[in-house]
Amino acid sequence: MAAEKKWYANADEIAAFENSINPNWDKTARMSMWHNHLDLTKAEAVARLTKNYTADISDFDMIEGQAAMMADSIADGIVKQFPQMFTK
């Protein structure tokens, strides 16, 4: 599907942008994270639309965990970029 290709291309653009503003955010790793996020989001949407609510809930839980992992990686990159701002 053309729209889905654009969706994933947008994820790649986001990953490239993230890497451009913080080299501690590896572009390839960020692309993988974004693609995984989109895969999970698509699976949840399909589950919801097909009224498979058990899968919908499970997929949402996976999205939430994956989003938390992405947030942690963003925080780690910020700490690495500005270590002087984060002293123990």
C-alpha cells in the first residue's frame, strides 16, 4: 500500500532527524524502534477493527512497553549528549 510505505518512510525521516540533533541516537536503531512501533500499532488497529479485543488489549500493552523503552532511549541519549547537566 502506498499509504503504508509513506508511513514507514516518515518513521525513517523521524529517525534521521533524531540522529541529526543527537548523534547518541543511532539512526539505524531509531529506525528499527519506529518500525516496530508502527508494526505494533497496525496490529492493534487490525485487532480492534476485527473485534479481536483480547489481541487489541495485548497489542496495546506491547505498544505501551515499547513506547517506554523508546522514551528510555531518548533520555539516555540526552544524558550522553549533556553529561555535565546530569551529575550524581
